[in-house]
Amino acid sequence: MSAPAQVIQAAYADLVSRVFLCIRNRVFKDEDQLHELGDALHNVSAILGSYGAWIDDQEYRALYLRPYDSRWATKGLALESYLNERIEFHSKKTGQPVSHSERP
């Protein structure tokens, strides 16, 4: 078990923050969308706390983010796109490149 790269960790923290802001502002009117959003994010702690023990960034995207985005991205928040934007932001900010194995 290892920790994710600082850039990956910061990007996932941003994603959680963004989702909670959307929930607070009641952006999601559809109960199904809200339920699927919870499903998409309920294991983020595994990325942040026990990276690689049973899931890593690529697996998380495939299992949770993409299924949500395939149904809901056109109606609001696109999780994987937002995560990619934040990875790019933090990579530039810190000067830490994200290796190809960590990139989507």
C-alpha cells in the first residue's frame, strides 16, 4: 500500500470539495443523479488513504467516475474531466509531473 502522488491526492480532494459545493447549492435536482454521484465518490477515501491496496486512480475512474459521467456529464458536473483539469493544475503548480502510469 502506498500514497498517491501529491498531485493525484490534491486533485481528488478538489473533486470532493467541488461535489460538496454542488450538493450544498442544490445543483442536483434528480434523486437518481444524486444517488449515482454518491456511488461515484463513496470510495474516494480508498484513493487518499490506502492507494493501491485494492484500487488506484485508473481503476477508480473505470469503476466509478466513468459510469457516472456516461449518464450525467452532459447534465452538469463531469467528474473525470474535472479531475483531469485539477491534475493538470496541481502538476503545473507544484512542478511535479504525473507519470504515464498515473495519467488517465
